[in-house]
Amino acid sequence: MNPTQPFAMLGNATSLPWADVPEWPVEDFVEVTAAELERGARLGAWFGVPEGAATRLVAVLAYDTDNSLAVGRSKPVSGGYPALTPRHAQAHLFEREVWEQHRLVPHGHPWLKPVRGQNGDHPAQGKFFQVEGREVHEVAVGPVHAGVIEPGHFRFQCAGEEVLHLEIALGYQHRGVEEALVGGPHLATMSQMETVAGDSTIAHATAYASVLESLAGVEAPLRAQWLRALALELERLANHTGDLGALANDVAFLPTSAACGKIRGDFLNLTALICGNRFGRGLVRPGGCRHELDSQRAAQLLEHLRLASAELNQAAGWLWDASSVRARFEGTGIVSDEQANEIGLVGPAARACGLVRDVRYDHPAGWHRFAQMPVAVWPGGDVFARARVRWLEAQRSGKFLEEQLTAPPDGSLRIELGPLATDSLAVALVEGWRGETCHVALTDAAGKFRRYKIVDPSFHNWTGLALALRGQAISDFPLCNKSFNLSYCGFDL
């Protein structure tokens, strides 16, 4: 084992035998992981694998500058272990989740409480951090909201109108998705993957398909990879357009709000043109895609894409030209680049802090190996930066789609999968529209899922929203919240 690279290295959407994953006593495992994070690695996943009455900890690290991933594990442990969080804040939710699921206490964790459910006498929605002072008061929002959204509780500590601290409690639905995946793939597994986060159907379905393909030792045909890439960028276009409209609505700029609501629907309809479903359900399958895009419909898609993109350009132009919009966006909800790096932000939220962090660039897989897209970065870390990154990405996704539709690859759309590798671990990252979507599968001796871990980008980014509110007026919360637009259901797995 290379002393300067103790973890097992692998590429995106690849697998390796479980026996080849290096292991350490848990104290050494935490030290080795901390050392790798200090060298510039990023924590993609940290989870437990039950082994008898004990649990193994598993870490998946991303080395973005080296375009590589790494995995390591602890020896079976019970009771507890020295927490990683005091040295690397990006581990704080992961360690709380492991404690909740496996009763492993991360000794020294600064704020230990469950993430979703209940650990003994410790409810996830129980003890909240409190700021003391004569002028300090609490404002509790949710979990039941006035709109048709999922449950989430936001506890503000305020001095007058200024937010001193925001704590976010989610996980009220207890969906149990990961538990349902154990023993699979089942007949229902594909549908469960497509509904991990419904607005990120293509991202999660592609990550799952990539995991299965790597375990089966096959690669999806090039035409299927191409079609997946088209659907992924259409998903990005639709959601970024919707977010720009929602941000405009929150500052009462109705022209862009109304226009983007309509244009988002146009982009969703282009996905339906490919597979019959506006969110892309039924398109991606392990081994390829279920639906072909013939030349006639490809030409129709290109025509409608150009029309919708032109309308989006106009609607965005109105937004950027309005001084009232800039006055509300600029300097609101700032997350510094240091904070973003420390807590492990991903996706547009990270890139709006100036971090060059994009799976399509750092860990290309599938069609993005052949047709990379420029990384959209903006400095500042405020609402304006997060809106601009969305706008830049929407433009680049549109250009990517135009280029790809004019020169499609030939070939088959599907390849059959054989049995999955036994006692093996596979990792796949996909750059969804919210950011890095990570799937990790561990198979047993029969080739079934012994453990399946999903890390939606929202899991990394909710802490960013909490930091963005510090020092802000509480009335800025809806705007800051929309600028992140994170998933409740993608968090509640």
C-alpha cells in the first residue's frame, strides 16, 4: 500500500472487490481520512455497513484535481469512535446519520442529534441550539407550510430582525428508501431510484444505471450515453429556468417570473418528447435507454429548444437589467469560499462561491467524457452569484444540446446486463442540476445489494443555507431559500 495514498483508488462509475478496500482500526481510519481531507480530498460519502453486531465505516473521497475517487473502510466497530467532524466540518451530517442508523457514537461531535428519525430518547426535531440574551427571540417556521411543499422545520434565533443562527430540521417523512434497496435489485428498485428526488429523475437514474453497469462489467452503448446526456442537460435547463423565475417572483419582478414559469414547461415538454414523461421517468435503464430519439423528433426537439432558449434569453435580460432586482440579490445570503470549502458545498451553490467543482469536468463519465462543458463559476457567494451561475449553466446546456442534436452518434441503444459482481463495491457520480449525485453499492456473495448508499446534493448543501442567513434580515429567508432550492425528499432517505 502506497503510504502517500492509503485509500483504494478508482474512477467514476467503476467497481472493485470489497476485499481490495483497505481497512484500519477505527481510530486509524479516522486519522487517515482526516489526513486525506487535509491534502485536498473531499468527502463524497461516509456511511456504515452492518457486520454482525458491529458496523464498518466506509469513506468515499473525491480528488477533484486528480479526476479520481478513493474508498477506505474501518474494521468492525461497536459503541463509538473519535469524531471526524471537529477537524472537518463537512463530516458533521454524515456522522450524525451514522449515529442515528447504527448507534455508533462519534465522540467529540459538537452537535450530536439525529438527522431524520429518533435515536433512543433523542428525537431529530427535539433539542435546538439556542442563543441567549434579553433581545434574542426565536421564530419557528414549519414543518407544515402554507404552500404545497414537503415538511421541514426552520428555527431562527434572532435579535430584532437580524438572524443570529438558523437550525434546519428535516426528515419528517421517514421514507426508508435505502433500507428498501437492500437485497435488490428488486422489481421496484428502478422506480424507487427515479423518485429519490422527482425533479432529479435523470441524475439519480443515471447514477444507478452506471453503478449496475460497472458491477456487471459492461458499458452502455455510446448512443445511450448520448441520450442520457441530452436528458440530463434538459433536466438542468428546466430546473434552472424555474429557479430564475422563482427568484424573480420572490423580489416581485413579475415579467421574468411569469415568462420562466412558461419556459420551464417548454423544456419539460422536450423531455416528454423523448420518452413520454416530462420528468424523464422510463428513459434511463441499466444497460442503456428504453426510448429512441428518431431523426424527425430530434429535429422537432432542436426547433423547440431554439425557440425556448431565445425566450429564456429575453426573460433573463429583463431580470439582469432591473436595478431593483440587483439591489435585492447583491450582498444577500453570502457564503464565503472558505465556508463553502469547509462544509463541502457542491453544484451551483459551490460554483457561486468561486469553487471550480463540477462532476462533468472533474470526474467525467458517460458521454461527458467526449463532450465536456465549461464550468460556470461566479464569485461572491450571494443570491446574485447563485442566480448568475444558473443562468450561465442554462446557456451552456442549451448550446451543448444544439451541438449534440446536430451530430448524433449511431448504434444500438441497449446492452444486456449479466450477473452483478459478488462482494464488490461500485461508485458513480453524476452532476445533477443541484450538484453532485453520489450512489454507492456494495454487493453480497449472491450479487445482491448488501448496502446501497445515496448522497443527494442537498445533503451537502442545506448547511450552506443555514450559514447564508447569518447576519441577514429574517425577511430575506424566502429569497435565500429559493437561491439554493434544495430537496426535502432527496435528503429524507
